[in-house]
Amino acid sequence: MSSNVKTVKSAFTSKLLAWYDCNKRDLPWRRDPDFYKIWVSEVMAQQTRITTVIPYYERFMRAYPDMKKLSEASLDDVLALWAGLGYYRRARHLHQAAGIIFHEYDERVPDKKEELLRLPGIGDYTAGAILSMVYQQPEPAIDGNVLRVVARIENLCDPVGSKELREKVGKWILTVLPEDCPGDFNQAIMEMGALVCLPSKPFCSKCPVHQSCKAKKTGEQDVLPVPKRKKTSREMHKTVFVIKNKNGEILMKKRTDSLLEGMWEYFVVDEKIRSVNEAKDYLDAVGIDAISIKELIKYKHVFSHQVWHMKGFEALLGRKRSFYDHVWVAKEDLGSMPLPAAYRIYNTNDS
């Protein structure tokens, strides 16, 4: 019985790797792979489509072609280059970890999982990807694509996000992971999830291992994996004041909240202000004497756990004055500052 299982597993691996050799995408970090390129690409690709990642990755590599350049860069510059990609904590952790590797490890990338996991922003998946792709160690790299593929192959009914599903997938991967090319295998199964074993309407006829798929045999490939229960997003109202002085400078503040930490924002209040009159009343109440107020558009921005319902106003001050924890920024400098995508629609530098 055991020898038969090994034969099936070996056939699965061989078919998957042969498919990968013929069908893998030409991605920039695959052309000249090293730790730094793989690391940056894997961090950028977390919860982000590859087609979105590529232009950000290429710009990032032009600005910071190696670990030394990234470790020496200012966090504001890194965040500005990352702006629009979302999940900005990834950029902060990447910058912080680059400094640690460069200075504390003398540019020697850790090759032990426990050391990698101590670095900011590196979890089980990223550590597995680095160890298998860079050091060819037989470590699983389990992302959403891998969870979906294996849940269907093995007909696993544990919900996505559960510890049980991740453990079962990890154990199964270890039974098929080749010792001579674990990095290629991990990339192959992720690639199949991205190109063939799609979340809905998978292309089973194009799957190189569909004979091994238990979900295909039972007709359950469209319902697996079992989705995790969605959390209710918190609905929030934001009023965005683009406050300018007669020199054209704009009042800005660096965020310290965990969401969008280190990014810059306008004068923003967590209140629903619906009209110019209400906006004037609010600004008067907080001691901001605007000589003119112009209504801007409404906008909704969706985060993973919050939905911001935003309304904007542009206010012009008669004289420049100081405001607690805000600074005046020249409009020509705004483009180089890390401004979250949520606020970009209110970038009114033409006036």
C-alpha cells in the first residue's frame, strides 16, 4: 500500500513540474532570482494581484536595487514609492527588516526558519518561500492559491483561515515536496492556483493533475475550499478638509494610527459633514477661520475591515498659522509624499 502511495505522489509532482516548465509566467523576479528580489516580490504579492505588483516591483527595484540601498532609504521615500499598493505595514516591515539584515547580519540572509521568523513582516509563508526558493530547503510555502489547490486535491472541508486546514495542507505538501527542487514545486503549485485552479470556475480540463483531484471526482471543485466567515466591515464617516493658505501650501499630518501608519493625510475628522455651511460651522468651532470653502466630491474607500464614506471640502485661510500636529507642505512637494490612495482623489494641486 505504501509503495503505491509513493508512486501516486511522485507522478503528481512530476506532472506538476512539467506543466510549470511549459506554462510559468515570465515575471521579472524570476529572470535573475536572488534573495532580495524574491523577498521584495513575495512581500508585494501578499493579498495583491501579480499584474498589479509588476509595475510597483519594477519601480521599487530601480530606486532600491539592493539591500544596502533599501536599508539607507528614508521610510517616507519607501512609503511614497509604495503608495497605492495598499497594506502599508508591509513596506514598513520590509524597510525595517532590510536594516536589520544589512547591519546585524552583515548582509547574510538567515537560512534558518526561526531566524527568518524574527524579522519584521516575515511569517510562515514568506519564510517557506525564501528557504525553498533561495536555499532549496524542503519547506512548504502556503499561500491562498496553495490552500485552494490542495483543499480540492484532497477534498478538505475545513474553512479557509482555520488552523486545521493549514496544518492538513502543510502535512500533505511535505509528502509531495521534492528535495531536489522544492522552490520550483512551491512556485508551480502557486502558479497552478493563479492560472488554472481559480477560485470560481476552475479550468479543470487544463489541470495537469486533475486525475488526482478528489473534489473533481465528486463534483465539488466549485465549492471548495469552504470560505471563512466574513467579518462585518466597520462603516466610518470621514470629512476631508484640504486646507490651503495664500501661498498655496497645504495643511498635512502624518498618521500614527496602525492603519496607514507613517502615511500623510489632510485635515481629517471622523464626522459626517454634509454641506459648506456645516463645514464652516465646524471649522469656526475648532478655531479655523476660512475666507472661502469649496465643496469637493463624495468618495467611498474600502479597506479589508473598514469602509470609509468620505466627503471633501477645500478651505482657504486668510493667514498662515500653526496647528497642533499638522504642518504646511508646499503643493509641489505633495507628489513625493506617501499619500494613501484613499485621499488621492482630493489632491487638488491645480488651484
